Amino acid sequence: MVHVLSGRTLLTPTDPERSRAFYGGTLGLAVYREFGTGPERGTVYFLGGGFLEVSGRAEEPPGPGMRLWLQVPDVAAAYEELRGRGAEVLRPPLREPWGLIEMWIADPDGVRIAVVEVPADHPLRYRP
């Protein structure tokens, strides 16, 4: 097995400045590090236990299979905050049949982002 020290999701947007405004401003992700210069420079954001790197420029948006999953402590509060910041809300918070409370938003390129709350009584909070 390969000994992995760290990992990150790499996202190459069609409009880097617009995406940085979304991830850093609208979502409010904290910056871990930045590198390079110019519009295609890289910005790496803290993403809970991982990182999200937004760098370069793509001719087309990522494919429809690209999705992000963000766990938050209170999805209702996140909904109000993100809606107030102008995020595109695809679906407001809803308790799913599997017990998680999920809402869906989209980044400027249409990348779907699940914003998820794990309720206190959900089995994910406990190990048998």
C-alpha cells in the first residue's frame, strides 16, 4: 500500500477568479496556501480533513460526475448564510431516508456540492 500523507481535490475552473470568489467568498473557505501568479494561479482551501485546490483554467466545466461533499454542524444555518451570500441553491435542506440532512448547491461551473449535517442520533456518529 502507498503511504499517503495528505490529499486534495483538484478543480480546474473555466473562470478562476469567479471560482475563487465563490469558494473563498461565498462558501467562506479558509486559504491553506497560494502559489503562482496571474489569473490561473493556484489557491488551496482547507476543506475539513482535506483540501480543495482551485488552479489553472479549463475550456469546459468539470463533468457531471464531479461532486463535493461538505459536512457542516448545522445545515439550516448554512442554508441561510449561503442563500444570503448569493449561492445557487439547487435544493434546500431535507432529511433523507438514510437519516442525513442534505442540501445541494452549485459552484459557478455547475459543480454540485452536497452540504450535509449528520444528526446527533445518526449511526455515523457511533461505532458499534
